[in-house]
Amino acid sequence: QVQLVESGGGLVQAGGSLRLSCTASGRIFSTDDMGWYRQAPGKQRELVAAIPRGGSTNYADSVKGRFTISRDNAKNSVYLQMNSLKPEDTAVYFCNLQRPKSTSAASYVYWGQGTQVTVSS
């Protein structure tokens, strides 16, 4: 089993930056797809950024050019650098890991507990 723990959230003024970290209790494999999601009050959880096993990255249009996702399998971690933050970015941010099936286990999706990001005007 894998447990994900996020950190780095907090309160920041518009235009500021934050760096979110997600560390897995278990090992992150190169075959794992990882990403960041967020959920604002009254809204559905949405994909913010993803870095699949292939290494390519993709971002929501609303954060493209401002956020950067990266991963370090050796450190069992994934990161989200957030620059030029806007009040609209305020949400709980969740780390996500999708592990493909193998000969010994079925595929599974893991979620972190979430970290609050609040951007003030």
C-alpha cells in the first residue's frame, strides 16, 4: 500500500508563489502516473497537472504557464511549483498516484489527504 502526504500549502498574496510537495510512504515507480488535483468549495475536484509514467506533462488551461509539475522517483516525491498565484487558485490540493496493474497486484488509485492553498487579493 502507498500513502501520500502533501505539504507546502498555506496563505499567500496574489502574485506570490508556493511549492507543494507530495511524499509517498512507499516507493514510487517509473510506471506510476502522478498528478495534482484541487477542489474549491462548492466545486468538483479538477485536474491541475499530471506527469504520467511517460514523462510528458499536461496542465489545466487555467494554470498553464504558471504551474510546473515534477517528480523524483528516487525520493518518492512529486512537486508542484505554483507561480503568479491568483485568488481563483484557492482550493484544497490533492496528490494523486495511479499505479498500473502488474502480475502481482491490480491497478489502484491513491490520494493524499490534501493541503490547503489560500490566495488573498
